[in-house]
Amino acid sequence: MPPKKASWIPDQHGAWAMLTVPFLAGTFLSPRPGRQHALLLAAWLLGYATVFHAQQWLRLRRVAARRPQAARRHVRPALVLGAATALAGIPLAASHPWLLLAGAAAAPFVAVNAWYAWRNRERALANGLAAVVPACGMLLVAARLGGGGLPWAPTAACLLYFAGTVPYVKTMIRERNSRTYYLGSVAHHAAAVALASCLSPGLALPFAAYLARAAALPGRGIKVPVVGAVELAASMALLTSLLLLF
């Protein structure tokens, strides 16, 4: 039975802000945002969905060997979405060959994620952190595509924020009883306030708010949809701050 359309959309809801916020920041910080960014965004999101299904196929082939249909349901989405990614990406790569270098730079991080998927350890801290790097790197790609330079400061701010969301979200859900994760999350956010302030003094305010939520919210029994809503608001605050400060 063919997979339902809804199943083609990756269910990693927290990933969407990480995929779009750096991209939008790079786009609107560039001198010439335009249609090429829309095409790149399509290729970027379709590529993410393709990789998601490929990794699920890889994971389920190993952990669900007695139920081959579990892995097979990801084959068609991976192939169709992969073809759509190529349709969007090939014209861009033809007119901007340097995008191939950007893809090559992201490949090692995708390989790390694939390894964790094969090991059925997608929830590992290192796996989440590996996914953050190419996502934030899209800020540089989008800025360069719009005729700008390489805005390292806002990219570093994105890295500080999204790297912090990995342990923080764990303290709210899967590791909510772990003192080690809690202390590590708070320590990261405290360091991020200082580092972000060095990038721009104006970043001290949002990053202080991120530290406050990392320190105060774990252990309060907050429901998952509320956690997601708070993170969406925090991501939008980051995007707004970057566009105003840089």
C-alpha cells in the first residue's frame, strides 16, 4: 500500500525552525534577495526530506529486519523527493557552481547523521549537534547567493542558539530527570550569553532570555506542544534580532 501523503513530511517538528531561520537570516541580510533564494529554499527543504527518508530506510532495514515493509515505505518518498531536489538544485548548481562546494562541506555532517541512524541512535546528543552545523551554515550560503559576503557573526549566533536547543529540549522531554543534562544545558546557555555579547552587544538580551528558559522551565511538567511553541517564539526572536543587529 503506498504511503500516505502526510507520511512524506518528516515528523521532526523541531527541525523546521533550524532549517529555515538561518536560511531566512542569510537571505535578508544579503544585498539581493530574490527568486534564486526561493529555488534554493525548495532544494534545501526537499533535500532535508529526502535525507530523512533515506536515513529512516537505513535505520529500519537493521532494526526492523523481520518487517521489511517498515523500511520499504520510505523508498518511494526518498526517490520522489530526491528527484524533486535535483530539479530544483541542478539549475542553481549550473549557474552557481560554488554551491557544489557548499554541499561537499555539509556531506561529513550528513554522514554522521546517517551513521547514527544506522545505529538506531538518532536521539544521541552528538547526532543533534552534527545536524546543527550544516543548518546554520545555510546562512552563509544564502548570503553569498544574494551577492553578499560571508557573515560569520550571525552564523555563529545561530550556532550558539541551535546547539543550545539540543540539550535544552532533552531536559524538557527525554532527559527531564537528568541532572547532568540540566547542568550541561544551563552551562552552555550561560557561556552563550557571553559569547553572543561579543558578536553584538544587542544579542545579550535574547540570549539572556534563552538562559532563563533553560534554567527555569525544566522540571515543571510543561507539555510537548507548549515546549514547541516556546521554541518557535525563541527562534523567531533570534531571526528578528539578527536582522535588526546585522
